[in-house]
Amino acid sequence: MDELAMVRAELARLDEGERKLIRQLSDIRAAASAQKKRLDELIREREPPIQRLPVEILSTILQIALRGTKRSRNETLSRVSRSWRDIILDEPSFWSTIEIDGGRSLSHVREHLEKSREAPLNIIIRGELFDANDTIREGLDLLVPYAYRWQSLFIYTQTDIPRPVPQFILDCIGATKFPSLRYVDLNLRIRDNDLSPHPMPDASLSKYIPVSTLVKLSLSGDIPPCLLQPGSVHFPLLETLGMLVKDEAAFFKAVVTPKLKLLSYIVGWQDPPSVVFSGLRDKFCSVRQLAFATRSRLDTLDALALCRAFPGVCHAYFIHLSPLSVFFGQVEGTNGLESPADYWKSLESLVFEKIDLNVWLAPPIRERNAFVQWLAARHDPRPLRVHINNVEVRGKDVESFYMLCEILRENCVVELEGVRSWFESRLLMSAGSHLQLHVPMFTSSLVDDVGMVVGNIRKSR
């Protein structure tokens, strides 16, 4: 066979192969199209992923979505699908929060009591100055027979200024047994004329608060001294306490809290911590988390008293702390310790909320910032976590603030949240390059950290 015939034969073979491949490709495309059509049909026929979740998981998701919302949300979500309706209508926990106030009928209370079956109850009482006391009384009459199921009690006033809980509610609480109550949030104002003209020697705050079962308590208001005798109020199970009471010194002397772990405390106007915690050294050794805010400036004696009263603190939360030196400055004559904060030997983290930039950024920072100096001199192999929250930095303070952060990073782990800053920056893009943000005042390491998160950012030269 000559060469021409061979080339023609090879071309014919290739043409035939091409036709076969085209037919095969057409068949594959047709099959793929059929499979896509069938896949779409199956997807349409199948329930969406949220409907295929196990009942326990879907119930948990719905409970989170409904937490803190009005009860009408239960009805709205129950209309989404039959499965949601069945879960919401049949699960007792969705009906275990019962709210009463002066502006609604009480029919929902009966409905919730019935549908919640034997689930623990969360009771919320709201009132605008508690003018509609009759409705609230009737609501309590319905709820008190189920006091054995109460696990939490919240009493709120619908006003900007906190109002005291009416005496008839306190009397009702004091006269009722709550074997399951774990959390109470109320504002007290027990007036002397609300008490017996001849108080019994054993009169105590325990009359108004079910102290034996509480795990969490948020308390504010005025309490007569006769109810706060030293060591008279025992909270055997209390783990969390938030308080703003008038006579703080008497309150701390009165309470016995062997299991208290978290204390949230606003320093009042009446007595400074040096007076409030006088004689209470090591009384609250179990406390691991301490959060406090100050309404006035503290001094070193206040800081010493506070740190000595809570020596086991691992996590401290400061709001409007000023000046820094009262906790972190060197103090003479404190058994070899260099600062009040050194009494917290188990300290793991510090949170500073709304810091005073005039104090923190006073130059030179290394020499004048008491906290920076305390960190540098701290002898502890465990790295301390320092969280700075809710700060607004402008103008010349921006560079100083980020310098502070880098200085702190030399001796601790720095965490920032809610920090808002305004600074000079420029956006540049040359031919063939990516958009670049130039921030002249930032140090290189901080820009590197930001760049890793948001992209191509570099320090301007």
C-alpha cells in the first residue's frame, strides 16, 4: 500500500473514532441531564435539612430562638411547619416561662401551667410602678400553688428608674416554700415601717428571700439593718451574686456564702471598700470571678481591703477603674507584696471596661503606667490574659493606644473587643498592583496581625 492510501485509511479511522466519541458524549450529556433532573426532583421531594434534625436538636434551637421573646412568638413559629408546631405545642419547656403584669388577662397563665405539665417554671413579674396590683395578686394566687416548680423569679418595673418590689409580693415570697428556686432577680426596699414594731431577735433577710435553694441572686435596694445581723443570712448553695444595696458593709457581714464563685459588685457612695470589707479578710475565699464598678475614686486601702477579702480571684473585671496605681502600684508594708493585686495569687485574666485614656496613655507609658510596670515585674510563669473592652480612641491617642498594646504584649496576652479608633490612612493602587491600605502610625507587627485577617495591608514607609 502506497503512502497516499495509508494516510486516507488513517484519516477514515480517526473520523470514525470522532463520530463514536461524539455519539458517546451525546449519550453522556443526555444521561447527565436525566440525572440532574432526577436530583432536582429528589431534592424537592425531600424535607429541608432543618426538618430532618433530631427532635432534641430542633427543640434546643427553637428554645434558643424563643429565649427572652414575647409568648406570641411561640404561636408564630408553630405555624412554620407541622413538625415545629408539634414540638412547640407538645414540649413543656416552651411553656415554662410565665409572665404576669397589670396590663394583660391571666388566661395565658392557666394555659402555660397546663401545657408546661411538671416542667420547672420561670416566673416574670412586670409592672409600671406596680399600679395594677390586683392583677398581679390574682396572678400570684394562680402561681403560688405551683411554687414547688419555680426555678427562677424575675421582678421588673417598666420604668427607667428601678422601683422597689411591692411589699405584698415580698410577703408572698417570704410566706411560701420554694424547694426548686435557683435564681432570683429583684429590687428591694424594705422600709422599717413594713416590719413589726418590735422585731424579733432572729429577724433576718431570709424572711424575704428563699435562701436555702438559691444558686444565683441579683439583689438591689434598701434593707433595714435589723435584717442584716452578722452571719444571719446563710446561702448554702449560692454560686453567683450580683448586688447594689445601700448598706454594703452590713450586707457582706451578714451573708454566709461557702460556695460563692462569682460576685458582681458596684461600689456605692455610702462606704468605701476599706470600710465595707474591714475585718472580712479571707471571708470570701471561694470567689473565683470578681466584677466591680466604682462610682468614685478608690485609694490603696480600698484596693487592699478588696483583694484581701477575695484572695482566690482568678478572673477580675474592672469597670471605670481609676487610678491604676491603687491596685497595681507598689505599696510598702504589705508582707513583702509589691501591690494589692499581688494578693490574687491565682490570677489568670483581667478585663478592663471603659478605661480612662488619660491615665493609661500618659507618657512615657513604660515609666508612668502602673499596670505596665506591674506586669513587667510579675513573677508568674503563666501568661496573664488582658482584655480591653469598649474603648473609643481618636486623634493623637490612636498611636499611643496601639503602642500601649504592643508594650502589654511583651508580658501578657492582649485581647481587644469593641475598640473604635479613628486614624489617618490612605488607599493606593498602582497599575498592575492590588489595592493597598497605608497606615503610617501603625507599628509593623500590629499591621501584620491585621493584614492576616483582612488581606493586603502593609505599613507605609
